[in-house]
Amino acid sequence: MEHWIEELFSKELLEEAANRYGCDASHAKKLGDFENYVYEVYKGEMPYILRLTHSSHRSGKDVEAELRWMNYLHDKGVNVPLVNQSAEGELVEVLNVGDNYFYVCLFDKAPGKPVGINDELFDDDLFRKWGKITGRMHLFTKDYEAGEYVRDRWDEDDVMNYRKYLPADDTYIIEKAERNMKEIQNFKETPDNFGTIHSDIHPGNFFYQDGDLHVFDFDDSMQFFFLSDIAIPVYYSVWWKFRKEKVEVRSEFGETFLTAFLQGYLEEYTIEEEWIEQMPSFLLLRDLTLYTVFHKKWDMDNLSEVEESILTGIKDRLLNDEPLVRLDYKKILQKAKAGE
């Protein structure tokens, strides 16, 4: 979280946020503070997830658009948390801190436990289920009518302003990023391939219980191509597990992952061969987005050893035009359709 926002946050603010939903924050457990403040709080013995979003990150309407879509998916039987109403019947409560605002919401806590990339459960069966729930989300979203509560488009995101956050001497990367954005903007948008997506379904954003995945953290949801919700699981699975390995090792695992993922996805939704071949553009976009987010969030003059390693790894690949993976996407889709 940016330092100036940290200075606005307080124990009293957290307690007031919890009180709006009838929760007790006296033993609140912080779960995250990268883009939002996220806490586990309680009503009696029942745990809930309380989130506070600063107005510089999202507008109140954008937050409510996210929450309404989540409840729509929940009502359709998709394993996503229910968003609870406050004591006043609101999905979003607004807390003022001087001239600033925090938007507050409360989620049911997803059941289950996380699956690490080195866990024995991180296998083809999980990848298929991961793909299946993603396809199911896209299936129902195709017919979703958001009304006035529509999430922002992908190209309206602040981090797409590459020149704002990247240093001037990153000219090659900035120009590459702007070409990538224009390329994706030129793809044809249809109700079958474009709509509200989660945009961040990686292993840190789902729990696993009794053979089912439960997806949460919809803060990055946006209006974008459904294909991005396939590219991002590929990206993070490969990047977290093999980012220090050569592209051949990354690609071998990437093929295994994507084949199983698409087998599950195709049980719920469809994807065309010519469309899956656009995957490299979306994987590149994730590289560029992460590189920019890290410049926005991290102190570039005081990077930790891990942060510097991560940043350097992405930068080197971008400068050398090396993709995260080199795959025959058409062949993989055919294998997935054949159940191989």
C-alpha cells in the first residue's frame, strides 16, 4: 500500500468498518494490504472477510459493480463468496477520512485451503477443475446484464499508462507495451469473447475443498476478453514455479498445464482455434502489467533482493523479446478437445 494511504488507516477506522456489518474487529487478522486492506473478522464464531478500498484505487460504483457481479455468479451456483449487506442494507459502505474515502464490503469466507505450487494437489486434476470453474464463470457472464454497474474496461486501468510509472530510459519496453495495447484493442469484441472477467485467477485467489475450487478476490475484475482469464492462470503457474528456468522448461510445463486447463474449460464454454492463437499477446500483457505495477508499488531505490530479482527477470525477457512460454496453442487446443 502507498505510504500516504497507510497514514490514513487506523484501528478506529477498522473497527468502524466492521461495525457497519455487525462484525467484531477486536481480534481481526490482517490478510493483505497490497491494493486493499483485507481482514478476517467475526460475527460470533463465524469468520468473514472485511475489505477496505481507498478511493484512489477504485470508485464506489466500480466496487459495487464487482460485488453485484459476484453475487450474480454466486446465485448461479458458481463457487464464489457471497457479498453481505451492511446493517443499512448496503453492499458498499463509505467511510470518510478527511477528504478521503474508504469503500468497505464484507464477504463470506471461502471454504477450504490454498494449494501451493509445490503441493501434491497441484496437478492435472486441479488444472482441469481450475479451467472448469473459469469456463463456468464465462458461460454465465455472457448473459449477465450489469445495468449501470459496469466494471471499467481493461484499457482504462491506471497501470496501462506506462509512461506514468516506467522510467524514461525504459523506452523499448514502453514502446513494446503501447504496441501490445493497440494490438489487443484491435481484436474484435463480441458477447461470446468479451465481458466481465475475474482477471486474476491464480493459486493465491482460490481455495480447494473436497474436490472443488472456490474463487475469491475479484478486485481486479474488468471488462476484457475471456481469453485473458485463461492466459493469467498459465502465466502465474509457470512464472511462480519455473521463472528461474529456461524457456524450454517453462514451455514444457506450460503445455501440460494449458492442456488440462482447457479440458476443464471446454466442459463449460467454448474457444475457437484462431482465438487461442492470440494467447501470446495476453501473456505479454501480463508481463508488462506486472512490470508496471511493481514500479508503481515498490520503492525502486530500496528494492529487496527478491524484488530486484523479480523485476530484473521480467525486464530481461522483455528486452530480449523472450516469451514466458513458446507453445503450439492450436495443437494444445486440439489435444484438449480430444481429451488427450
